[in-house]
Amino acid sequence: MKHEKMTIQAAEGNDRSFQCVMSAEVCDREGEVVLLDGLDLEPYTANPVVMFAHGKDKSAGKIPVGRMKLLERRDGKIIGEGVMASRPDNHPKEEEWLPDTLLSLMQQRCLNAVSIGFIPISARRPTSQDILKYGKDCETVTTKSELIELSLEPTPCNQDALITAVSKGLLPKTSKAWEGEAVAKPKEKTVVDVSMKRVKHTATVRISPVQDIAKRVEVRVKGGLYV
């Protein structure tokens, strides 16, 4: 099997968008090939939700994190462009807004793949021509199916379903992916103002909310949050 290596590029604009290969007609890690000519996209376009981990992550739940705004069949692939959901004005400031975290992880190239959720309608065992085309690991060919959702997925079944571009994005200053708390001394909380850059991330740390003392420090990222 040949798998195309892709590098995540910067998408145009700051609109929280991303581009991806939603699905490719290759033998996936479970030995299945989904024929894209038989994949019905029309029902999905009426409700083009983007989930995280197919809604199976306990901390994320089944709330959509974005939507797809463009789908296209091209060169044996389903190509898509999506946009991450913006933080609602009434969302509690102290709570994480998961789409911000996921967008930050994509921008840092820590989250690089997607996975489709579909309903199989008909399938068959591979023929000799299928084995020749898709490889000896092919066990099932799904000939007809219906697309129901797309998920951002750290470890996708289809190894060619990759994010290919991410916008620089607009992470609001209230986002937990930008702001956080640091500890300069064991019992002394500090206020952090994070400046996000392409490679390095720096923060201005005020040692005391009363004293006007600040210094530049390096910050590390854990699960998309600065700590």
C-alpha cells in the first residue's frame, strides 16, 4: 500500500477553519476499504457536524465541536473544509471551551487526523482484483454506505484521513487555550498573559496582583492548556 505523506499548511484567513482528507479509498487498519463512489454524502450535508473522537470521549461528550462547510470528491478522496465552533458569550469563563483546545492542538500539530462515522449498507469479501488494488490485508469491501459524521481523531482507522491545513485562528483572550495560571512560588498564584507564536510560546507573569512586577517565562502545553 502507498500512503501519501502530508504536511499541515497554514490555511487562508483567521476564521478557525481547517482542511482535511475526510476519507481515502485505501485499506484501513482494520482491513476494510470503503468505496467512495458508494458513500452517500447527501444526508450528511443536511447536518454536517464535526465531533471529537466520535462522541466517545467521556470528558468531551457528544457535543459537536464544529461543522463542515465544504465537501468534495477529488482524486479518490473525500476532501473537506471545516470550521471550529466559536465560544458562546454565555459560556462560563472558568470552563474550558473544547473547540478552542482542539484548534490549538491542530495548530501545534499535535492533532493531525480525522475519522468518518458512517452506516454500512452493503459489503462483500474482497476479490482478487481488490487484493491486487488494495493489498493483501484487505478483508472487507464496503460497497454502499451513508456518511453521518466526521470526527477529529488522534488515532484514526483510515491512516490517510489527515488534516492538511489549519488557519492561524482566532483564540479569544478568554480561551483556556490561551490563558491559565502559573506558580512562581509554592503558595503564590500569578496572573499569566500568554503570547502565542509559531514555535515558541511566552508569557508575562505578574508575581503579585498588587506589585507591578513582571517577567518573561517559557510556558509548556498540556492537553492544549498552558500550565
